[in-house]
Amino acid sequence: MAKVRKLLLIDDDRVQQRLMQQLVKNFRSGPFELDGAFSYEDGLGKLKSGKYAACLLDYRLGDRDGLALLREARIDGCETPVIVLTADDSEEVDIAAMEAGAADYLVKGGLTPRLLERALRYALKLDETLAQLRELAQRDELTKVLNRREFQRILDEEWDRSVRFKRPFSLVMVDIDHFKRINDTHGHQTGDEVLRHVASLLAGQVRNVDRVARYGGEEFAIIMVETERKNAVDGVKRLALLLAEAPCIVNRELTIEVTLSAGVASGQADANSAIELVAAADRALYAAKKAGRNRVVGADGTMIAFKQD
């Protein structure tokens, strides 16, 4: 049985709400379920909830502007595709809707089930394509964790948030120990398997609010929000112990035990900018490697060795 896709209609006219319900019921494909919002505030809240496959938005909401609602939702990160409904068939409305972030706009007077259904299919397909492009732009192709560019964007945002609200966060730089030896001994395909294995474990074990990125080569970065340095160090220790219990199984004949070195720096305690924070965590990582690897070092000099190689 096909999954019901939920649509949101934001329109303060109850007659239009009933008409749109009837149009959706006459779609040839589906199934779709139409939910209504009758005010700017209610509509904005529902749209930003992320519960809907697509949204139909009236150009005018009483004395409020539907496009202002759309712009506000986009600023807050809402990516739900939106089709603007209007009684005005003009190029100005078309351009304004597209600039506000709409996927399409339709004139109410000429609506039919077929026309509305086709516009929705187009909007949903466009949204799927854009999601794939965002994934390619934000993710490392090999490991599927965030890439370095997306990591830098999130780090800058988290730094600004930390400064503004005086909240802690920590940055962890992680390096796979003796990775060159793995490549030289077993080949780069095996090295790729190890990278994927470590990335999967890191991404699967951190909290949902934290972020894991491939920083470069065999080095990963973890942004731990609302986390002091000491707690971040403890978190890295837990990850390292889990990795020790879960070696990389390449095939039936080859299992590779993997260890990590890590450096931890915390927000404004160890740096005056996001750039300095990366440098502080990187220095701590270098200290961990110089001290014998398979350990974590904090920017304050704290060191925890996981076990001897």
C-alpha cells in the first residue's frame, strides 16, 4: 500500500480550503492527505514542522503577505517545496514567488485536479533532486559524513552561537593511527574500508546534535555542542574503546584492528576564534601522536592513553 503523503494548505478562506480538498480527492495518483492552516502564525508553525511533503500557500492571508511567510520559513531552514496560489496572473507575482523560494505558482481561477497534481509532482521531483544535490555538496563521497566545507560552515555557526549565548562546545580532531601502514600493506581499497568503518562508528555513536566530518585524508573532526572539554575527552575515550571492540572486518580472511589519536579543544576556553579553535585541537592531536598515539589529549594538557599499541 502506497504511503500517504501529507500536504499543507495555508489559506484563510474556508471556501478555498473546501475547494482544494475536493481537487486533491480527485487526483489520479496518490494517496495525498490535505491539512489546513487558516492563519499566518498557524501556517508558519506547521510549515516549519517538516511534517509535510509539500505546501500550497495563498498569496494573500488577510492583511498579511504569504510570500513574507515563505521567506521567514526559508530563513529558518525550512526546505519543504511550496506552491503559491494567487488570483493574480502576472509576471510580477511569478517573479516575486520564485525569488521568495517557491517551487511554482498557480492561478486559482484556472485550477483543475490534473493541473494541481502535475504541479505537485514537479515540485516533489524538484525537491528530491535538490536534496540529492545538497547531499553531494555537504557529504564526503567515500565516508558519507560531512565534508570539510560543510564542517567549516557549521563550526562558524556554532562559534557564533557560543559567543552570543555564552554556551560551551568542543571540537575534536581525530586521526586514524598508522593509516599509511594499512594502505601500504593491504592496498588503498582496504584503506577505504577502514575509513568507512571509522566514519560509521563515529557518526553512529555521537549524539544527534553533534556533527562528524571528514577533515582530510584519515583525519576526522567532531563538533560536540553544549560540551565542556572534560566531557568531550571522556566522550572520545568511549568512542575509542568501542572501536577497539569493533575492528574493521574487510573480508573473511582479513580483520584490521584500528586505533585513534585525538585532540580536544573547547570553545572560548582555548581559542578566540573558530580558526584558533581548529589550531588548538590540531596541536593537541599532534601531542597525542607524538606521545605514542592511541590516546586523547586536551588543549589544557590532559592526556588519557587508551591502551598500549
